[in-house]
Amino acid sequence: MGTMTGAKAARDIALAKSSADANNWLSCMQIMADNAATYLLSVAYVQTLGLRVKVNGARVRPSFEVRNVLPGVAELIRKKIANQICQWEVSYDLGITWIALLPTKQSTTSLDGLVVGSNSFFRSCAVVNSTASVWIVEHIFISK
């Protein structure tokens, strides 16, 4: 085969460079996760980057995640903990001010009325026996 020229060749070169950059970045993140002081830190590094963690073939679920399930609707999901009360808050200004949502005993809740194309920040904490966990913050772009 001869040397390709034109738009397809330029696309292939850009794709090869992008793939190499992505692989290098993922290698750096893997090294950082492998060298973390604890297992929990390792999982936190990977999940903070929006990547999934698998241990022995099973996916490790994040402690808190937000999904854009329907147009203008975000679903907030926490890991289940026995006897927990989940506190939820939303910020529309990059986390400067927070608006409390109704606390729930369920590990999921949803918020509607979000504007498509907007960014929202959510945070959640679990309260068990009057002891609150740390707030976990998640960002979501409302794409649908």
C-alpha cells in the first residue's frame, strides 16, 4: 500500500496522536492508583477521574453518583448504609452556595427542572446515629 494523502490521512494521524495521548494519560493514572497509600485512596483516584473500577471482575460502585436520566432530571444515588439518612444539596453556581433538598432514608432521590445545557453540582452526606459522614461532591452536565 502506498502513502495516504488528504483528509483521511490527516484524520488518521490526529487519531493516532490522540490515542497515544489517552493511553499515556491512563498509564499515569494507573501508576498513581497502584501507588496510593490505601485501597480506598486508589479507588477514589480512579472514580474522581470518572473512570470505573473493577476488582476481580466486579465493578466497585462509587459512594455517590449523579446521572442525567431524563430531560432536565438528575438522579442522585448513594451507596446503601443501614439506618442512614441521606442529606442532599445542589449548587447552580459552581459550589459557592448550596441549596438543601429534602433528606431521605432511601439511597436515591431525583431533582427535576434542570436546564438542558447547564452544569450542576450535587453533594451528599449520610447521617447514621447522629454522626454525619463527609460531604461527597459530584458534577454533572445536563445533556438531555
